[in-house]
Amino acid sequence: ALLRAGRFDFLVELPLPDVPARLAIFKVHTRGRPLAADVNLAELAGAASEGQSGADIELACSNASLAAIREYLAAYKEKGGTGEQLVIGLEHFRTAIRGTGGGRSARQDQNRSDC
């Protein structure tokens, strides 16, 4: 209904970001966050995030951060505050990227089938 005739004068389609652009997006959205030593942003920007938009990557970074916080708080309650550092690990990012739903192309296919 949103894209019915008369709603918008024009529709601009933007291409998905390539690997260097995805790397830059990861760097922006992880700046100042405590990343574990196993996190390689270049690897995440490669095949792991193929087909992801900038918004998908931002969401994945936020979700990875929230997962790390939940894990940290659970460990804190269980161990009574042992002083472990909060870090966002590679597995947090991998899980978050898988949870974004496969990127824009998968969503476009789903939207087309809903019509």
C-alpha cells in the first residue's frame, strides 16, 4: 500500500555495499566498543555479511553488543562479580548477522511473494 501510485514521485534504489564499504560500516558501528581479540572486522565484512545493507550491519552490531551484555550479566550474577571484562566476541557477531534475515535481497523476495 505504501508504494501505490501517487504516494511517491520517484523511487531510488541503492546498491548493496561492497566489501570495503561493509568494512567501513563495521568500523563506524563498533567504534568505542570492547571487541574480543578473535573479532576480525575484515572477515565479517567479507562473505559473512554478503547481501547485507548498511542498516543490516548496524543492526547486527547492536544485536552483538546486546548479546554480549546479556552474557556478561548472566555470568556476573552466577559468579558474583568476578571482575571479568565485557567483550563482544566473534560468535556474538556471527549469531547477530545470521539473525538479520539474509539481507535485502531475501526481504525483497519475501515482499514480492506477499503481494
